[in-house]
Amino acid sequence: MPTKVIMPKLGESVVEGTVTAWLKEEGETIEEYEPLVEINTDKVDTEIPSSASGTLLKILVPEGETVEAGTILAWIGEPGESIPDEDQAREKEHEPQEEPVEEPAPEQPEAKQDSGRDKDLGYISPVVSRLAQEEDVDLSKVKGTGMDGRITKKDVLNYLEERKEEKKEVEEEPEIPIWETPADGDLFRPTELVFAQSEKEQEAPPEHKPLAEPGETLPLTSMRKRIAEHMVHSKQTAPHVTTVMEADMSRVFAHRQVSQPKAEARGVHLTYTAYFLSAIVTGLKAVPLANASWTDEGIRVHKAINLGMAVALPSGGLIVPVIERADESSLTGLARQVNDLAERARSGQLKPDEVQGGTFTLTNHGTKGSLFATPVINQPQSGILGTGIIQKRPVVVNDAIAIRPMVYLSFTFDHRVLDGASADTFLAHVVHALENWPLA
Amino acid sequence: MAEINLVEAIRQAMDEEMERDENVFVIGEDVGVRGGVFRATVGLFDKYGEERVIDSPLAELTIVGVGIGAALYGKRPICEIQFADFIYPAFNQIVSEAAKMVYRSDGAWFVPMVIRAPYGGGIGGGLYHSQSVEAFFAHVPGLKVVIPSNPYDAKGLLKSAVRDPNPVMFFEPKKGYRLIKGEVPEDEEYTIPIGPAKVTREGRDLSVFAYGMMHHYALQAAETVAEEGIDVEVVDLRTLYPVDRETILESVRKTSKALIVHEDNLTGGYGGEIAATIAEWGFMDLDAPVRRLAGPDVPAVPFSHPMQEWFMVNPDKIADAIRDLAAF
């Protein structure tokens, strides 16, 4: 009896993954727990170990394909052993009472049950289901405006209307005969040339290429797509407002001068990021509303302070690992986690659950010299703090001009949750914490 | 065109039918000399005499029984039950005799009779002067059940009822007798066929199905919510049996949401029939569950004024139900 290799559920909210590379070919032998396939999810890349020892009999999901968690990726068994029919096998996935044999690994989830209702789409009314079928509508593309975001009949009709208009535009274009395109001067060209060209055009029907300017289309990586989705979603969801304050980093600077060598001795690189995170914790404790999420039921104020920190990846893109319960860590503890997460983020070693559950995010855009920015909120959080470059600037202190290490703090908040006053109160607490850092 | 109230339209219909056909006569409590407790038969006694406008004893069984006998004899009786609440003594005559006559005689005998009865509460009438009884009779094949909501329809439908060869239950929303006014042609003869419902207000967002007083209120509620941007279609059922399924389903096809309103209490009320019709033949057009707004399941309309208000469906309650359904 062959063993199946199943697309695992790699995290709480990770429901699909892309097969990026098979590390074995069909017919090759493999040991249990030996890396078999590389999977890329929207959050991380990971290797999946083999669920059994034997021969890789059949690969069902080719490289580059994205499938749902629970999908059978491959079969492992004895050479020559026949594998169950694919459809049958899939059906079996939906009947958990059937032979609970070779579940590949204990953490593998059961296949997604078909409940007849797509939990991402919400309640689908009879008329919506009928229209979708008749008009061949992919409901995941229709924005729901009904109760709890359900897709109403009107939403589908509006979508169809838009689709019709788009189609019309596309269809109408080629109706202009090429030789009548103004400015081409075709009307005044010898007929042979005109017809020769029109025949040529007919052979290859005009494709709707974008402007034929020289250039290159970069394929969209899974991460690029997810970043795009998240950014658009966030901007569409939350009314963003950014408020900026500056902080005198003198005391932090002094503290770090003293503490850095001690920390290094313990193997910890004490970065400014740790100080910012610590100051954010102070701010969030003072204004818990900044550590919240907007929901239809109400504003959910989170008890835990889980801080995300944006890390730019060497390969492009970015990832936001989360420091859970940041309020329970000391400065050194935060620094240690920052070191660890940043390093593993850059080398692609993060676990899926390490990029989830954040309640607030820090982004340090100052590394390349940016003074201040207007960061985009990491949904469903309500706030993100951007830190600019720390640079020495002349400032007025006690009516004298002094040179101080200064930083701009840009706080973008969801105006549904916070108002200017509460947002500024939060930011002021962050500034106060940084400027009044106790000396080591 | 003249603007008259509902009860005057009913009086005119009877007057015109009595003038047109000498077989038409009226029988009921205080319909003669007194002109009816709601003044529906005012002037008829003087015009047509005591043989065609008959004051009956206080016995509904007799009123209907006499009507059936006369109808079998070729007359066209209009029986008035003073309040629908009092119709139960005549229930056996109506359901077991009048409704079944054509069927059991294999078409040899007809009962071309109209039973008029004012129904409904909201007039301080208490337990015995406020009842809605339409659901009992809409359950009985062999009867036709008609409930007008305005003077024009009332006159046209009552004239059709008088001319119909079958027994017709004609329930009149008594609260609207003087409250509901409307234009009715003065010199022009017209009738309105029993059966067809009427779309009285066109809309896109949801359909409200109602009849009688509740239809009047539904129109008011539709106006209120129109200011909030909710575009309501209102359908006046007019005839409960046989009901106009096509108009109902057509409206649901258009709006995909249905609210049914009646004053009678909810359980076993007539709204269940409309809801079932939509569920059975209009399911794939629905964008929301079918909703019913009806009187509460208590034994009667209470006499105490605040309690009566609690019982009665009114324009505000209808508007709230519309808002809920529109938001779904």
C-alpha cells in the first residue's frame, strides 16, 4: 500500500502553497524524513520531509503549481506498486473514517472538508449561486457589500455590468480598420502596400499587447503577489493617517554606548530596533487602543502585545516576523529576538507561525537614509511606526543650539480606530520613552 | 372622479348592484332601518324597501343560512356579518354548505352569495371587535376570499363578487372605512376581477406583500424608507383565494427579497402561504430569507390602548422590517 505525500497546512492561516522544487525524481528511492519537496507559501519557503521510506512512485503536482493544503502531492511505495486512482484518492481524502493508515506525519492536517459553503465567500444566497452559474462568475472576484460582507444579488449584477463594459471596450477597439487610422497616412499610400499590410495583419490577428515600448515583464513571485494584495487591501480597508514626531536619541545613544559591549559579550547585538520596540511597548501600554483591530462587531483591543518588525529580504520583497508578547521581554531579550528573527528571515528559515499574530508593526525605513515615510498598515492591525535615519542635527535646547542625534517617527494609524488625539498621545509616549531612557 | 372613503365605496357598489339586478338583496344585523353600524347600507332601505334590505335577528347562522337558501333559489344575497369576530356561528354554513355546494351537486347547484364582514383591530374594539379571520376561509377551496385596501378596488371588487357564481368572502378593513380615501369614477361603470394582485408601487430593492389595512400602511412605510434610499416594491394581494402567484413570483424575480405583512397573528396566518409559494417556486431568485411581519401569537387584540399598540402592525414596524431585510 503506497503512502501519500500531502501538502501540509504550514500555519494557522496558511491554506495553500506552491511546489517550488522536487528534490527527488520519480523512481528515486528516499528515506523517511529526508527532504523531498520545497514548498513556498505566501509567508515562507520550507522543505517537506518524506513521509515514508521507499520509492517516489508518482509526482502529482508539478513544480510551480499552487494547491490547497491537504492536496496529495505524490505517492511513495514499493517499486512497481500501483497507486490508487487520483479521483478515488481525492475522494478518500474527504472520508476520514476510511482506513486511518498512513497519515504522513502527525502535524499533517486532514483534507479540507467540502461543506458546500465557502468560508471565504460567506453566505451565498440561492439567486447569487444561480447567477454565478448562469453567467460563469468567479464569486471570489466579487466584492460583497451585504450583511457581514456577504455577496448580494446586486453585487453580482454590478460585477456583471462592469465585466460587460470591459468586454465592450476590448471588442470595440479592433473595429477601426488599420488603413484608416489617422496620422498613419495609409489613405495616401499605394494600394499594394495597404493591402499587403492588411493581409499581413489578418494573418496574425492583432493581440492586445500593452504599448510595445522596449522593456521586460518580471514574473510575479508568490511573495510579490501577496505584498501587492496586502497593500491594496490595507489601503482600501483602512483610512490611513500618518502623524510625525521627532525624538532626541541622546539618552538612547548613551545607553547603547555602555550596554552594547556587555550585550556583545553575551552574544547579543544591541540594535536601535530593540530600543524602538521597547518604546512602542511603553506607548501601547499607555494607549491600548493603538494595539487593536477594527472588526464589524467592534474594536478588538488586544491583550497581548505582539510586535511585527519589517525585514527587507536580500532577494527583494519583505517579511514581517513577530515578537510575541514583546512586553514580557527585557531590552536585551528583545534584541536577541530581533537578531534571531532578522537573521532567519534573511536566510528564509522562518517558521510560518512566526510571521503571524502581530498586533502592531515597526518598520525601519531609515536604513537607506529615509527621513520619514508614510508606512502602510499591516492588516488587521491598526498602527505601524516608521523610524527614519538617526542623524545628528542642530536643535534648540534651553534656547541654545545643540547638536543631537535625532530621529523622525512616522506613525500611520487606522482612523476608524484612533483619532488624531489618541494617536498623538501614543506617539508622544514613544518619544518620551526614547528621550528619557534611563542611563545604564 | 370624486374622492370618497372606503365604506362609501362599498355602499355605492351595493346600491349599483341592487339597481342593476333585482335579485340582489342585503341581509344582516341593523342593515335596514339603521343603515348598518358602520353606515355601509345607509339609504338602501329607503330606496329598495324592507324585502331587499332585511334586518335579521342577532344570529349569524341564520343570516348565512338564509343567504344560502335564497342563493340556491336564484337570488344574489349580500350577507353582512356586523363584525368578522361574530362569523363563527355561521362557520359550518359557510365551510360545510356554501363552499361545497357546487362540488357535491356536480355543478347542478350554485351559491352566488357574498358575505361581507369588517375585520381588524386598532380601533379600540378589544377582543371581540378586532379579529382578523381571513386565514380560516382562505384554507377552504370553494370559497373566494377578497380583501380590498382602497375605495376604488373595494367598489370594483365588490361588484365582481356580487356577480360571481361562487360564495365570496369579502373582508373589509374597518379601521380604513373612513381613514382610507381615494378617487372613484362617478358615472363610469367598472368592475375589478377577482384574482389578480396589483403592484401598487414599483421598486427594486425588496417586495412587500400585503392586503387590506396593512397594504395601506406598507405604502406609507415604503415612502418613509424611500427617503433613506431603499426602493420598495409593494404588492396588494387583493384576492387571497385564489391567489395570484404569478404576480408574486414576478416581483420576487425582480427584487429577490420578500416581506409579507399581515395583521392576523403569525402562526398559521395567511403569510405562511405566500412564503411557501415563494420558497417553492421562487427559491432560486431569493437573495435573502423570506420574512413575515404579523401580529403576535396571543389569543386576541388586547383592549388596553398600549397593549393594542403593541399588538398592531403599523407603518413604523413595517419600515423597521424593511430596513432589516434591505440590509441583509
